[in-house]
Amino acid sequence: MNAKLILALPSKGRLMEQCNAALAKAGLAVTRSGPARGYKGEIDGLPGVEVNFVSSSEIAQFLKTGAAHLGITGEDLIREVMADADERVRFLGGLGFGRADVVVAVPACWLDVRRMADLEQMSVLFRRVHGRRVRVATKYMNLTRRFFAQMGVTGYRIVESLGATEGTPAAGLAELIVDITTTGATLRANGLKVLDDGVILRSQANLVASGAAVWTPELAALETQITARFNRPASNASNR
Amino acid sequence: MPPAATTADIEALEALAQRLMGAFTRAGYERIVPAVIQPAGLFLDVIGESLRARTYVFTDPDGAELCLRPDLTVPTCRLHLDRYPAGNVPARYCYSGSAFRYQPAGADRAHPREFRQAGIESFAAADREQDDAAVLGLIVGALHEAGLDGLKLRIGDLGLFTALINALAMPERWRWRLKHQFWRPEAFRAELARLTSGAARATGMPREFIDRLDPADPGGAEVLVMEHLDKSGHELIGARTAAEIAQRLIAGAADMHEKPLPAETAALIESYVAVKAPAGSAVERLSRLARGHGVDLSAGLDAFQRRLDLIDKAGVAIAGAEFSAEFGRNLEYYTGFVFEVIAPALGPKSPVAGGGRYDGLLAEVGAPGHVPAVGASIHTERLLAALQGAAP
């Protein structure tokens, strides 16, 4: 029996809908199969491909461990799960949806803080006045740590936040946040502003290949076939 | 020890650890056994979020965030403060136990995720130079006793950097910024460039504001902040007050009226940081450098020389040690004397022992003020490897 190419796709939500649309546009018709139209699927005309439907953050894990050969998920989730993403996976192209910026946002009332360097200076004063470090609410613990270190910001503590992160400063649960934003409207509505040099990553959904998966020549050929479908001039896929 | 260690290896390591502890206890250090599992929050407060990148942090079934101790110094500080909440009672402790570090590039024999430390810490001794010399003397003595020959020393003194910055003419808040960023060489260079170019003026300041702020009137500045927020429709959210925001805006306004830091001052700082010399001639080098710029560093250098003399008296040939002004720059909790012991068989990348002065750490862990503290630890597995003549 020949090994199949495992393609991991988002199992629910808006990302799943947009993903289905993009696949259809690329001429890849995905059908769910198996018991109760569960978490497996196949692609018409590509019998060598097995589709696994999993949550978007799990897709990054699958690509990291090699449990999937290919996957579609946000670059933000890939880079959160892998510090050395460029060595572990290949980004085969942005798909033009799921766009979101991962940003550092602080209360708009902080007139004295516009840049990351201000944040470092302000955090030391804050600690002296309040007796604790400034808290950053985020679900992107690794992206935050790496970016803050790179920008020379050290005086903070991370508070893990898995939902409604933008509300944490007003609720007094954190002083600032690292979160995704598309238009910035939600941030503004919560009294927050993005720092001038506080864009950590401009993310979108990507087709990604795992470096850890076992690639036979047959599977590599399948990858080329699938990538070519996405890159057809007729499709709206865009390479970054 | 790797899991495949032989009985002979394990016994050799145990015997070595006991021998080191024997030297420490004979010198009057009390043996303690700090807990392996520590509250992560304390380490995160002391060291910061960078801790997570190299420490095993986990959550217990009750939701408490804990960690495997990355060193034994902070646990020893906790134990001392449990006994003496003010921390200011002189005490000397020694320990031998495992410490744990995550190795991002994978663990191997040279970079183990679990390793033994045998160490000493001395708190609240009044004579700092004397205590620095005693700690270095004891560590070197214990290494000799264990059979290590031909060791080399690297030393530094972070107190000299502080003394230099304090001796230079500039606003106190600039001094503070340079001291704060010293630990991050890139950010330090950037800060120095900002101060010399006058770019400090532009950073983060709404321009329309600057001219209306009066440094002599913080209350007025606070009112201006509130007015501005009202007008722009922003509410004051979170723990920071308008007074705190105003305080930083005033500092920014003051920067705008300040002359940039002279290029000559920045050059002196950069030359200082680059100084490397044998310890015996370092004082002369540094003092010549400072005098050439019309700066008086004599108080710091006198203490440095006195410490060298005391170390010599403690039986350690210190004149040939390598002094580096920058040494210790990667370990934020050190505040003064720092040293490293290098075994010829292992080289400078795997020092067998290291330590230094950290007068701020007990306050970070909960003491009401700074408490003199100096300590050092021996990397027991490396010492064994050095004694066996093998690369680790």
C-alpha cells in the first residue's frame, strides 16, 4: 500500500469556509468521508491525498511533527508554535484570506507611549509605582516573548488570554495586549492603539509543507500538482 | 549525569560533591537543601519572561504555575528571607543539588538539561571587598583541593560601570537609562546613539503638547493630560494614572530642552566597555582612560584594587587573571564583582565555576531594601570531566 499525502485543513469556523472556497476555486473539490462525514476527507481526482480536518492551531502542530505533509493555516499560528518555522516548514504561498496583523496594543490614553522603546522605559516606572511588572495579555506567548526580546523590552509579565483579549486592559486584568487585528476597529472600541513599531507579523492563511513528514518522490510530485492548482493565473491565490 | 552513566561515574560524582561540600562547611557555611520545585511567579518577577525560554515552567493540577529551579541562588535567597524577613542578618549557606535548564538546540553532554551545582552564598556581610575575596578564595581553594590544576580566572566589576556613568555629566534620567540598558548591548548602543544625536527628543511625544508642559509643575501637566484625553475622546483605562503619564511626558519635554550628550562622552563609555587587560594592570589602564577625559573614577578603582589585594592575600594569584569591563553583561542580577573559573581541559565556553555580587537580588525576592550578597557555584559534572581530562 502506498503512503498517502496527508493534507490538514481547518475543521470549523470562518477559516474553514474561506478555505473551502479557495480549494474550490483552485479546482480541488473536497468531500468529507468516513463515519458520520467525520474528520477525514478526500479530493476528487487525487486519490493519493487524504484530508484531515483539525482545528487551526492543531494544524501547526501536525506540520511541526510531520503528522501532516501539507496544511492550510494562519502564518501567526505556525510561527507561534515554531520559533524556527523557516527551518521546519516551507511556506508555499499566501492564499489571500485569513488576513490579520499580530500587534502590540496599549491604552490610547497612554500619551507617553508610542513606540516599543517607550514601553521599556514606562515599564520600569510602572514597577516602581505599582510594585509589579506590567502585564501583557495574549494567546501568542512565544511570538510576544521573541518580539519583545528583539525590541529590547524586558520589564513585563505575560498573562495568558484565550479570548476577548482586547477587553483585558479596561477590565484591569492586564496593562496591554498582543493580539490579532484586521481593521483596528475592535482595538479602538476598547480604548487601545497599536504602537508605531508594534506590528509583529502581517499574517494570512498559507499553504504550508512540513519538513518533518516523510516525503517519497510520489508524494513530492503530488505536492507539486496541488501547489500548481493554487498558483494557476485564474485563481486568486497570491504569493507573498 | 546522562542516564547511561556507569556506577563508577555516579560514585565519582557523589564523592566529588561531598568533597566540595566538606570544604564549604569547614569554612563555616551552613548546609541547606532548597526545594527543587519553586513558584514560577517569583522567578518571573526576578528574571522576567526570558526565564520561560530556558526554564521548565509547568502548571500543577491546582492551576499554580511552578518551575524546576534554573539555579539555586534564588531558592537560597527565599530560604534566607523565611528566616530573616529583612534579610539583613549575616549568614552563609552552601548547597549541592540539581538545576534544570531547557536547551533549545537539544540537550547533550556539554549542554545538559539537568546538572549539579555545588555552591555558596554569603548575605549581609558588611565589608563587600573582603567578602568578594573570601568567596573567590573558597571556590578556588575547593577546586584545588578536588585536584584541579592550571585553572584560569576571568573577572569583571559591574560596579565600575555604575561608577563611570555616575561620574559623567548628564541628567540623572539619562544615567538611569544607560544603566538599565547596559545588559542589552544592542539596545544600549541604540540608547547611546539617541542621546548623542538628540533623537531622544522626538521619541513618543505628541508635539503639540511639549511647549505647554512645565517641568516645575507636575500638577499642571496632569491637568493637561486629562484635558487632552477628554478632547480626543479617550478614557483613562487601566492602572496607570494621569500623573504617571504626565511624569513621563515632562521627562520627554525636559529631554527636548537638553543639549545632546557630547560625542566625547559616548566615546569614553564605548572605550571603557571595550577594555580587556590582565587584572594586575587594569586599574592603571582604566584610571588613565578616565583621566584622559577629565573624569575621576578613583573611588571605584580604589575598591577594585583593594579587592585584588585581598584576593591575593586569600592565596589566589589574581594578577594574571583576565579583566574584561564587559564581563558579566549577560547576567542582569549581578551588581559588582563577577568571576569565572576556566579549566584548561574544557576551555572558556564551559567554565567550571562562576559567581559574583548581587546586592539587589534579596530586595527583588522580598527584602525591604538592598542587602549585600555574593555567591558562586561549581558545575560539578564539568569539574569531574576536567579532572578526568575529558572534554564534557
